[in-house]
Amino acid sequence: MPFINEDSNKLGLPLFLSVVQKNQPINKGSLKATLQQFLVSPMIIKNLDELADIDGWSTFPAIIKLIDSQGVRGEFFAEYIERIHHHLEEALHFSRSKFAIIEDYLDGLETTALVLVERGKIILRIISDRLTVEEYHTGIRKGYRTPSHSSSSDDIEKTNILTSQVIKLLDIKSGPLYFRLKLTSNGPKILEIGHRLDGGHIWQLIKLYCGVDIFEITSPLLMNEDLPSIDPQPKFRYGQLDFSLQPPGEEFDSDRVELPKEILTYQPYFNKGVIVSPTIDILEKTYRFKRGEK
């Protein structure tokens, strides 16, 4: 995205982000520094050479994540300072910049907000549950559910206010934004932001749930054309996407995958007999299923 954005700017092609803005949604360090009042606190950013300087860190449990990685790749949970020392070096193997963030771990259920902005105005905002594997603390996803069942009306109101404040602060004029949040006892807190579509899972789930094709809307939005009408009409009480997970290094066997009830579509990520390749080295997605309950 940074390279496409920079080249588009040089060639005079349409783009969602200015060159000044482009590094913030990609580089988690600069973004988190800008949005500190909305995010996890406290937070420090360190590289391996500064490892000795973290001995004063006293907030536990903590999360280690990289400033230049996607998803939960390179994220680790640390219960005490020795675990930070241990995991920081391991995490930086996934990093190009060799800088990582250490921040307070937040307890709570995860949600996402997919938002569309047109000429500075929010034209669509849908909040979903981000379902995670409970025995891990780094948010390994096992599915999504739209609309959110975990969010109370107060959570939804606060999420709407929070995402609006961030969009205004970052001066986002147009485009899709993906927010990953946690519902804490102090209200929703932002974990990650991407000025992009979500990678293909949530926007497709939203299309299944209410018929709105966010991918189709994004192209005319980029070209500053008139948009197709946006009229969410729920076809189901909720839509859900589930992932089948297994450790990497094992052979994928589709016959061992249990299909959930009320399944609408399904897709394997691997062919039968292929060794599951590592992405985050803990659990990898091997199958995905879409279902909807009327």
C-alpha cells in the first residue's frame, strides 16, 4: 500500500491517502503515537538494542507487537519482564524495521468496525464480533459475526463516537477503514486501524448479511464517482464466518473438518495432503465457512 500510494501520487492517479497520511495506518508506531488517547496505554516502542531499557516496565500482563506487521504475526503475551525479554527478540524476526511495541494488555471481547467515508462524511459503519481462540491472548481469530452480539447499545454508541473522532483527527476524506477494538470495562478501545478493506472476510460477510457490496462501492469512491445506493437490508438475523484451525507443519485432511450447521458456503485454504504452512506459527486457517441464521 505505501508504494502504490506513493506512485499514484507521483502519477497523478486517484488515491485515498495523502503522502503525509500514508505512513500512519501502515506504521503502527506512528499511528499509535498520534492516537494515544484512544488506544492502549501505557505504551513504549523499542528495538532489540534497547532491550535493557525495558526493565522499568511494570504493567502486566503486556502485549508485544510489531510496528510493521499485519494480523497477529509477531504478537506475544508476556506475564512478567523476563517474558518480554524472551519474546521481543523472537517477535523482531517477523519485522523489517526491527521495532516493536510493548503495551498494556486489555481484557475483553473483540469487535471490528468497517467504515466507509465519502468526502469527509461517514456513509456506512457496521460493527461485527471478532471471534478469537480463548486459550491464547493475542487475538488469534476463529471467525466473525455480523452484526455484533457482544456490543451493548452503549458500546455501539461509544464505538461510533470513537471511530468518528479518529477519522476526523486523521483527516480521512474518503475510503474504507477497518478498526479492530476491544470492549473493556472502560469502554471500547482501538487495537488496530487500517485505511483499507479488511482482507476479504468481513466485507464478504456484510454482503451475505445485508446485501451491501463494500468492495463494489470502493472503486467509484476512489474515482470520486457517484456511488450506488447503500441500503442495508438484512437477509438474516446474523451472518457468521468460521475458520477451521490447526497447527502448522501438519498435513491438511479435509475429512477431519467438521462442517457447522446452517452452512451456506465453504472454502479450503489447502488441498488435501498439503502441509499447512506457518503464518503466525501457532494456529493456521485451513477452512472457512459462511452461515446465516434467519
